Amino acid sequence: MRKFVMAAVIAAFSTAALAQAAPVDGQITKIDEAQSKITLKHGPIKNLDMDGMTMVFAVADPAMLKAVKIGDKVKFEADRVNGRLTVTKIEKVK
């Protein structure tokens, strides 16, 4: 029984490691600084099991919105934070 529990714990941690956010290509279509939200047209987001689409995300840090503008092509990472789809990292693509 103890070996089974240890195997289950190891499997759970392995799955969590695989689900980490990976950079996703996107383009900014709207910025709402007052609400700390950003709308992105993006490719698939594997860690969220999401197909490519255009959608609104919260941002982890409102200062992120100062570094980008509508139309910018970006690489970003997103995850669920307190139940909300949230951009946790974003950078302009040159």
C-alpha cells in the first residue's frame, strides 16, 4: 500500500511539472488598464488545454500593460490564478 501511495504522489508531481506554462505566440487586440485586462489573439495554450482564439485575460501585474500596445506581437505565458485566466509573463516580439 505504501508503495502505491508513493507512486501516486510521484505521478501527481510529474503531471504538475508537465503542466507548467510555456510561451505562447499572440497579438494584442485590446488593453483595458482600468480593469488590468488584456485581449490577445493567440495560438494553443497547452497548459490550459486551450485552442487558439481571441480572448480576454487578467494580468498578474498591471505594470505589464505599460510595456505593450495594441497591435504588438508578443510571447506570453498564462495560467489559472485564483480561478481566473491570467497572463503571468509577456514580452514584445521583435
